[in-house]
Amino acid sequence: MGRPKADPSIYESLLTAATQLMLAKGYNATRVDEICALGKLSKGAFFHYFPDKEALGEAVLRNWIRNGAMVYRGAPFWKLVSPMERAVGYIDFTAKLFKSMPQKGCMVGTLTQELAATRPEFRRLAADSFKQWASGLRKLLDDVISKEQIEAGTEKLAYHFIVIYEGALILAKALERPAIVDEQLHLYKQLLKCIAGRKRKHVVSRKQRRRV
């Protein structure tokens, strides 16, 4: 007798349960028994889809990255007219997305902190995700900021956004104050506007000196 056919709903239930638990407790503290209990599935169902917890953890991470990319691709800020409006829209969209999350965290950041030194495949997946994240944001920033306005370059400014967001998630958990994420993203938005305004202010100031 052959193996039963895969049921997409069971697979998704396992991913959903594992995501919820790993965001709340971390990878190592999450047990297969708990995942099955939360998903209302048997252990047999688990092992039908995954040989072990590590395989499930990798699937959870890939699913998180894929879903995140899809959400941003369909975001409304892409339809905004000016480059600055799109960049600010990106930041505001991220803040709004965080508020809508049942579990206030990022799977990429959570698993990176816990597993980067012990599971190379998880670290590589996380690294690729962060690089793609920064690359996408950099394209927005390139339309807003020139080399004359920031010597460090827009790639570093894109990574700075990731540092602020991921760091804010950690602080939000430690301080039990989710509002800190919105506060820090707001500060980044002000920083972006300040940098973007440098060249214009310099040109205006130079013209005024000439008149004098």
C-alpha cells in the first residue's frame, strides 16, 4: 500500500503552527509535540511531510521569506508618484505590517540569532534574505538620494533600515513595548528626509551667498 497523497492544508497547518511557536519561543525550545498539538495533527502527519524538525524549520524560514516578498510586491506604495513618497510609503507600510502581525517578530531575525553559528543552511538562507531585502530597498533609495547627499551610499542606508527594524523588534520584546518599532521607523523616515534635503539646502545657500 503506497503513501497517502499530500494534503496542502495539513502542510500549511504545520507551517502555521511552527511559525507561531518559533516566533514566540525560538527554534530550540519548540518541540514537535507542541507543533502537532497546536496544529491539531498527529505525529504521523508531521513525519509524513517532514523527516525532522530541522526540515520543518527550513521550510518555515523559506515560507516566511517568500510570503514577505509577495506582500511587499503587492504593496500600495509602489503606485505613489514621487520617489520620496514611495520611500516613505515603504517605511509606513513596514510599520503597519508589524502592527498587523499576531506574533510581533521576524522569523529571519529570530532564527539567525539562534542558529547562525550551528546550522549553516539557516544562516545562508537568512543572509540571502537580508541581501535581497537591502537590494529592493536600495532601488527605492537610489531614486531619492544622490552620492552628493550621502557618502556612505544607499546600500549602507538600506542595511541601516534593516538594522533599525530588527533591533527595534528585539527591544520591543525586551521592553514589552511594541510601540518602539513605530517610533524607530519614524526616526528613520526623518533621517531619510534630512539626507535627501541636504543637496537642495546647499544649493539654496550657495545662491543666497552669490546674491550678497
